[in-house]
Amino acid sequence: MSADTVPSHWSNHPLVGWSYGLNGKLAKAPRFDGVSGFDKEDNGLFSIHVHVDQRGLVWVNLDAKETPTTPWNEDFLGADTQGRLQDFNMTEYKFDHAWDMVVPTSATTTSMQYEVFRHRDASDKAFKELDDFFKQVENEDKNLCNGAQKNLNAGVYVNGELQPFNEKVNLQDEGRVPAIG
């Protein structure tokens, strides 16, 4: 990425007018030139780690350490080359809208956030039907999770078996999660 490709609003804080260089160092801080004890060197941005995978997706690790505690290749190596992804040519898709993703916000609550990509040849009707279907599935899953949480809170939760065909992604991920206890 070069200075020509970075939108100015990415490097400028709109409230206070501070601007940063591509290296994350504070370039200017209006009205702070005469403030005693203020040092621009102490007010730069934290470093981050960025990885662009073979599919063109950008992975960001906000760990500010020079070497991140969990490097991308430790937990995600091969995520972009899985066999189930080979039928998808990402150059044929464009970002359509942000939706939800399952993000724990506490021990008992979760936020749903997603990004949706649309095939370049998809008609509005076909895309809406598929998008509505996935939203329905996610809402059903959310209701199942809410019910499971109520049972956990009541001390009566018993898990069932995962369906090997329809829930194979869950089974694949199950082996990646360390046992608790």
C-alpha cells in the first residue's frame, strides 16, 4: 500500500485533527505544539500484523508485540487452501454488505456480525433469496444458542450429537478447540 492508495480519512483523526504517517508515527497534532511534556514520539499508533492470504482476504492481528503471541500461520495456516474452498474463485465475488459474525461479548452474550460477498453474475432475485435463506439459518442458530444458554443458566443443559453432513464444519472446528477443564 502506498500513500497514493490510502484515503486521507484513514490517517487523520476527525475529532482532534491528528494525522499519522503510513509508519504509524504522529505527523501533526494541532494545538499541541506548545503543550508542556507532549511528545509526538509517544503518541503514535500501535503496530499491527497483517497477512493477505492466497484468496485475497486480509487477516489483521492487533497484537502490538513485534512478534505476535499467536502468529497467523500458527492458527490459520491452510485456512485459505482448504479443499472446500477450491470451487470459489474470489475474483468473481465482490463485497456486498456487512451483516453479522458470532462474537462473544461476555460469558453469556454474543454479538452477530458478518460480511457477505456476492458473485458478480448473481441476479438481484437469486442473491436476495440466498441472502434471506442464510439470515433465516443464522436466526435459527441464534435462537438455539439463546435456548441453550437459558438451559445452561438453569443447570439443565445436555448437548446432542452433531449431524455429520449438515454440521460437518462444526465437526471440523471441534478438533481445533482445546478441551476445557
